[in-house]
Amino acid sequence: MTEFGVHQPGPVQEAQRAGSLLAAAGAAMLAVSVFLPWYAIRLTANGVAFAQQGLNSLAQQFGNSTFKGLVGSLGSSFGDLTGRQVGTVTAHQALKDLNIVLLVLAAIAFALALMRLANPTPSSESRGLLASVGVVAALLIVFRMVDRPKAPDGLFAVSLSWGIWLALLSAVAIVAGALWPRRPSTNKGPAPIGSWWAGY
């Protein structure tokens, strides 16, 4: 339909535009997430015991009676430090190669999403390519969730922080934006199951 000579986009085009915007936002968030905390560093029981032993040794060698008494009073509370977070690291700090790969994937996804926004009828090839970029990014992130950096000597434990979950959510947003709407057809009524899946 046109009004004053201006073409009005249909519901399918509007849905495609919304999907492209979602994919672009996901790509931008993915790039930002590389510089956010991916892993939390926490003290283990061995780390707490090592710290306590070092402090006791320091007090015995160089401390006066006041300092020795203070260290002795702290001894019972050292156990509470087990599992306490002492720092975080970003993907940029911990993953020297993967962070570059994720930034490249984010740039590709952002460019593809902008191209889809500029084209009112994007091709299925661009849709599949954008979705593939998001899937690759998601798989890499899940892999680094399972295969975490190793802390030395067992003094510290590495757990997941909020940045890596944001990265995974961003990759999922890229895939969801690429596949939305799932069916470009404007036919009325319910579609057969086979054609519903083929819409992807």
C-alpha cells in the first residue's frame, strides 16, 4: 500500500527489520562482552591454608607479641575465606586468541545485520550466514564455559562470571534475529508441519 507515494512496509518486512535490529544489538553486545568479567577467581581450601600458613610463619619470624596475638585471633576465621571471590578476569585478559575471533564474528554479524536492514527483502543466504555466525560464536562461548582457564597450584578456583553469560545471550540474540520471522510467507491459516520447519 502506498500513501502520498511512499511505500508502506508490510508485516513481514517489519518483522524482518525487527529481527535485523535484534541481531545487530546482539552483535554489539557480543563485542562489548569480550571486555567484561568472564571468570571469577575464588580461594580454595588449599589457598586459604597456604595463606594462613604464610601469615603464621611471618608472625613467628618478624612479628611482635601484639601482631602474633592478632594472627592467632584470625586463625579461626580463615576458613570463612574458602570460596571467597578475590578477582575477575575478562575474555580479553584470559583468552588471547578466542577474544579476537569473537570480535571478528561480532563485526561480521553486525555488518550482515546492517545489510539486512538496508535491504527490505533480504535473501535466505544472508539469513543463513548471519545465523551461522551466531551459532559459531555460541559454540565457542559454551566451549570456554566448559574448558575454563586453569588456576596455578590449586590455590584458586575459576568459576563463571556474568560477562560470559551476557556473551552467550548475545550470540543467541544474533541467531534469533537472523531467523526472525521464521516464515516469510503471508499465507493465511495454519501451515503444515513440514513447511513450518522448512521456513528456517
